[in-house]
Amino acid sequence: MCFFLCLRIHQKHPPSEPGPICESFRSDRSMRQPPNFATEPLNSCNLSERSCEALSSVLSSHSSSLRVLDLSLNDLNDSGLEMLSVGLKSPQCKLNQLRLSGCLVSQRGGAALASALSSAPSHLRELDLSYNHPGPSAELLTTLQDQLIFILVFCVFSPSDFCDLTLDPHSSHRKLKLSDNNKKVTHVREEQPYPDHQDRFDYWLQILCSTGLTGRCYWEVQWSGRVEISVSYRGIRRKERSHVSLFGGNDQSWSLRCSEDGFSVCHNNNQTFLPQPWSSSFERVAVFVDCPAGSLSFYTVSSDQLTHLHTFNTTFTHTLLPGFWLHYGSSVSLCPTDSPSSV
């Protein structure tokens, strides 16, 4: 089936329905004459890795005028994106918008995409990588976003990932005061009349949430002062005065430290300062953890828009609990939202 025939038939189908052009990209590999059209919706067409080899040829053709390519919700995987990236790095590629939402892209595919965009002049102005897991390559793409001036839609979670959390009074240090039905905690001077409990933090001004995390979980917190937003294994020590009980100070916990001085992350007592400067509009943080994938990401939230701060990539071996450390006068509130902010 040649492209002229495919295009002629495709005009009879609404854009929302997969027309015969989808079949063309599945099966046709000869394509003597590449298409000469500006926009092609190929979302939800059951395309696979092999289809990307044909699309790569289209992007690198002298006669192609393709400007918008929507491949969302196709199982392209990393190998498919690697094939597509060959066409993206071609000087002949004039693509303005590339949509890859939900294409099963992970670190290898994200790295191939970042390499393609950095190796040749790019006309790209919008890149949608939502609902993928590019891992550390996300930082490379975020850097390219600033250099090449394109819009990066980068979100790895969906509304169904939202977690409704509650603070656990049994774990709370006695100088942390709970309010708003255990949705807010404030560091106060007076000790609270909490009973003795084996789960209580006795030295560090810390508290955990009551529900363990499994699968994919997203939540947002509003903070003020100087705080740490963390996840920890349930087995973290509670009574010691050393770093073995401090969030981020051991191999049991991962932490984002927030203050007017800026942001830093810490795990196993290794601290890394982040380039993102503090702003009064950034006193809301989103957290997303994908337990099976071993990823933990932090974002600032401003006007319901997310800005990526840092992603930890590891292997989680035990149930995780959200937790917080608070300096005197600081507070943290679990945000009552039923859907994630947008990117």
C-alpha cells in the first residue's frame, strides 16, 4: 500500500478514529514516496517499534513537510523511540510538535531522545512525554528545554495516583502539634500531651503518615519556614540522636529540604543542593513515588503548574511512609486535592 493511497483513504476518517494510514505504518516498509502533509494523528493506532523505523524515514526525507506528530498511547517502548530518534536528529527534520504520551518510554528511550535533540538544530517547540518513566534522562530533557526553548510536558502520574494521607500522632515528636483532623503539623514550643509509644520520634522533630505506600502514589504539601519532605521505611529508628534517625541521614529514608535558602535533597547522609532558587510561590511541593519502578520525584507547585526538582532512582525493598521534619515555627499541611496539579 503506497502513501498516496493511504492519504486518500485517510481523509474519509475523522481524526479521532484510526484510519488505514495506521495500517500503513504497521506494515508498509517500502514507502518510495514519503508523505507531504503537516499534521498526522497516529495516537492509539496500535503502532509498535517497527512502525518507528518508517516514521524515522519520513522525518529525515527532503520532501517531508511533517510538522506535528502525535504518537500517544502506542506501545513504542525504548527501542521504538531509539529508531524514531534517528529521524529526529536529521537536519531535514522540521517537526514542531511531538506527542509521546503513554508510549512506555523509560530511561534508555529518554536518553536517545535527548541525544537526538542536542546533536542537530531542532525546530521542536512542544514535546509531550507525559505518563512515561524516563528516569534520570528527564534532567537532560529539562536542560534541553531551556537551551532550545521548547515546551516540555513532563508528567509521570495520573489523577488515579493521588493518595489521601493522614498524619500519625503515634509517631509525632511531642513538640509537633497536629490540627485540621491530622492534616496539618506545626512545630511549637510547648510539648503536647502525647502518650509514650514505641513509634514516637523522641529526639528529631519528625512525624510520619499513618498509611504505607504501594504502587504509584502522588500527594502535595503546603509548607512554611524550614522543613523536610520525606519518605521513609517504617523501620527507621525513632529514639537515637544521631543521623540514623534523621530523615535523609540514613539508607532508610529520602528527603527534600526546603527553606528560603533554597532546596536540597539528601539520602544516606549525602546532601545535594539543587539549582532551583526559592520563591514565595514555591511553598507548595508535589511528591510522586512509583514503588515498583523505584522512582521518587519532587516538584514545586506554582499556579497549579509543576516544576521538576529532583528524582531519586533506586530499588525500594520495604513499605514507604511519607514523613516530615520541621524547624521551630514551621508548618506542613497535606493539601486537600483530589487530582494532581498539571504540567
